[in-house]
Amino acid sequence: MVSRGVGVERINPGELAPPSGFSHAVAASGRLIFLAGQTALRADGRIEGGSVLHQFERAMGNLLVALRAAGGGPADLVSLTLYLVDIDGYRAHAREAGEIWRRLAGRDYPAMAAIGVHRLWDPEALVEVQGIAVLSADGSGLGWPGVARPGWLPG
């Protein structure tokens, strides 16, 4: 199955297991946006939330703020890497994490990987999210197509 957007093609071959919460491959053309790893860091420099789900939501929100500042939106994400201190804890709440993703980013899934790590830069951080997005050649993105944003996201 192939799903196309502006400059983005999500590829999920029938020969592979159906993806759940990711795309097997994403082809893209346009302006690349490399998004630094984001944690649940608030503007005051402190980590928010003690649970992996709360931190995932905040980290994704922070990543989307950076993406929006670059002119893009969730549908422009082509690759996402999650770094997780407690990967088993995250897996135990995968359904809830999927609900958070759909609320923040919709149903367009990038190519994704989740990697278990010993610790992150901030000792309180449980999750770090890093991504790559592609905007059209003129720099415009697909935007925020009817996706709800949490209160800390501007506009």
C-alpha cells in the first residue's frame, strides 16, 4: 500500500507485516528539516512529568513546536526515533502512546524506531524524540491538518 502527500510517499508493502503506528518506508522530496532530540523539558529548563506517557506527550509536543517554527506540521515528519530509558514500560502502554500520537500528529506515520537506552542527557528524562521532516521545495509544509494540539503549543 502506498500513501502519497505533498512530496511524501508512505510505503507499506503487502509482503511485510502490517505496520502499526509507523510506516515501513517513506520517500520524500523537498526541503529537509532535521529536528533535534526533544525531551519533556519545559521552557523553564525543568523536565515535566514522572511517567513515560506524560513525558512522551510533552517531548512530542516540543518536537512539533520546533517543526512548526520551521514551517511544517506533523504530516511532514518522515522519520522519528524514540530513545527510551524504560522501553518495557513504554511497550506496556503502547496503545495509550498511539492515542497520544494520533491526537498530536494524526494518522500519518513516519518511518520509526524505538531504542532502549541506559539514560538520557537530563537524568529525569525518560523519553527523547528526534525526527526528520520534509517540506515542499518552496519551504511550505502540509501543516496541521485538523489535528488537536495541547495547550502549550502556540497558535
